[in-house]
Amino acid sequence: MKLTFHGAAQEVTGSMHLLEVNDQRILLDCGLFQGRRAETYERNLRFPFDPKSIDAVVISHAHIDHTGKLPNLVKQGFNGNIWSTAATRNLSSYMLLDSGHIQESDIEYLNKRRKRRGEPPVEPIYTQADARDTLPLFVSVGTDRPVPVADGVKLTYYNAGHILGSAFVLLEIREFSTGKEWRLVFSGDLGREELAILRPPDTLTDADILIMESTYGNRLHGSYLDARERLKEVVSATAKRRGKVIIPAFAVGRTQELVYALNVLDEAGDIPELPVFVDSPLAVNATDVFRMHPESWNQEVQEFLTEGKRRNPFDSSHIEYVRDVRRSKQLNFITDPAIIISASGMVESGRILHHVKNNITHKENTILFVSFQAEHTLGRRILEGADEVKIYGDEYPVRARIECINGYSAHADQGELLEWASHFDKQRLQKTFLVHGEKEAAFTLADKLETQGHRAVEVPRLGQTVEF
């Protein structure tokens, strides 16, 4: 049995790990890499293996850094099953089409600039048509329901509490050549013990091999209740300045948490009565999926709906979901205080680029970050205090206030990661691989795990292969 780490190794984005056993090749996640634009295009265009050689893909959740290369995998010849939970399949039907649209739009804009420079055009990594070709390959599985996915390999999903439909993976493996049996657990992205909408992650005790995320392995979050209080302060202060709050947010998960938080604050009269615009077609569609799955809502949401006058966590008379481009452009002419939530969460693509461009030069406005910002992204540069930023090829001075709230993270922090890992039998667990974290976070978490009795903790390199 072999395991190769082809993404999210000593970095956060592009989750992709290849398991080889019994002459079968199983891919754990197939995510887009996000970073420097030239490197991003090259890494997402090509695979370090033949896509036609992959027998099955197991997806942990619908975020694009875990699913976004699937259409390219299919475009290059993959034709096997893509396993996921039902909610992940529902969300992916919107997210992959949206990603294909972004690929097409970005390349169209880039080729106009290349033509002016006398350079040849380039092709999109994939198109909406490629995304549509991918969707029939999805096979949805309920949590806690074992199902065979390859020869000698059985999959069981457990609730990961990260976003709607997110799950961590148990693969029960019987190696034909040696007779060995393995329990491999892949965490995907883990949620928090206390989240605004979803139930907390499940736990397991028995595993031989653990592949675990480490996004926030070196820091602790504030509570989401503290984050809600901070949101109240930022919104109120910006409204007093007669400014707008521009919030880059992941369309799936973070946007819904923010809308719910603003709904709660508005219901209690804790913020001024402001219009809230959710300006992302993907976020609008994803919110529809959230509405379809009330069984995933936690007790706090149930109580909010029972005690208040709101019919669901995501709607009120002040919240407008923007679908068409015409309405999105009209938001540029708003002069009164307002809140605009838009994607992408790292300010790398989508309508948020236009909202940041139009508002970052005005000191009365606030750019509020509520999501992790990967290295080399525009969001990271703004958050780290850049005086000027380049958007669509032009430089813009940063005059708006830049704020950050970490408590809304849907990722477990260091303490929650350690708590989740503590449930595994340390005598049985032979190897732990820490992925989906920048170096400092991953190596810090490795040290913490070892001090708590975990043995053989490793932070794999990109492309590293381990044999068992």
C-alpha cells in the first residue's frame, strides 16, 4: 500500500492525496490550488499522474480547494465514481459550474490583455461544459453507512462539522498481497465544537493511519459568540462613518454563518437597520441547499427560529440575494451605509474584486475579513497591510479600514484539533500525517501531538510517497 501527497502538503489549498492498494488507485479529494497566479494556472492545468489511471475519488466536502480539479480530471479521462455525501453532491452541482464559469471569464479577460501585448491566447483549465460532464459521476452516501468503493476497500463517512455535508473519511482496507488490514482516517477539514449553524464533528477511536488537517494548528480562535460581538462593533462603527462593510466570504459555509449572525443581531436590535446584499450567485444557490437540510442545523438555530419571528436562519426583510449582473453593478452606486457579502473569500476572483476595487480607496468603508487568507492571495496582501493593491491590472491605494474576525472560522483551532485527535487509541495509531496547513501551523501541531503521546507524526512534502 502506498500513499502520495499531491496537494495541501505544507500548504493549505489543493487537497489531493493518492492511495494505491490492490492495484487500485483512489484519490482522496481533488482540489484546486490557490496562490501566485502563474503557479496556480500551471498546477491546476496538469496532474502528477495519469487521470485515466484513477479508479475512484473520495471527496470530503464541497469547498473548491477539495473538489475544484474534478472537471479537469474528467476532462483528461477519469470516468470512475466520485463518492460524497448527498449535501456535498448538491453543493458541488453549483460550485463546479460556478468554478467553470470563473475559469472561462478569467481566461477571456486575460486573453484580451495578452492580445494587446501580442501574446498567444491560453485555454481555461476547464469550462462549464466540463463541469456538467463531471456531475453524473457523483455517487452520494449517507454518514455512518459503510460502502465498498474499490477492491478490498470500504468507505464510511462521519460528520466533520465544517460545512454542510462535510465528512471525514474512514477507509477499511484489506491488502490482498499481504493479508494486512488497515483503518485509514482522512479528516478532510474539521469543524469546531461550537458553530453557529452545524452540529460538531463526530469522533473515532480506532485507526492505524491518520491524515489530518492542520490549518490552524498554531493558533486558537475566539468563540463564535465573541465573533458575533465583534461583528456588531464593526458594523455599528462603519455605519456611524456612513460607510459600507465589504466582506469577502466563501460562498459555502461562511456566507451562511454571516447572514445568520446578522439576522440574530438585527432581530435583537443590536445593529443599525442596514441593507445586507449577498452578491454571489453561488452563495445564493448554496443558501438554497442549506435551507433544504434543516436536519443539519444545531440546537441554537432551532431555538432562534422557535423564539423569534424569522422563518429560517437566512432570510429577513433586510437581506437581498443578488443573482444577476445588472443588480450587482447597481450596488456600486449605493451611497448609504450597507453590508455587501461577496465571493471569493480570498479576493482572488468573482464579484468581490469589483466591490473591493470600488470601495477600498474610501476611508469611511471597511473591508472585513472573516476567512483564512492563503499565502500570495490578494486577500492576504490586503490583510497584511499593503499600501496599494493591484486589481485587474490597476493599482489602488488602501484607504478603507481593514478588519479581521477569526472567530467565524469553520476550521477547528489548535485546541479543537488536539481534542479531536485525542480520541484515537495512541497504541494502535501507527502514523499521523499533517496536511492542509502552512509549515508553521503544521509543525507546531506536530510538536503538540507528540507531547500528548502521539507517535510518528509527520508533515509530508508535496509529492512525497510513503509505503506501508
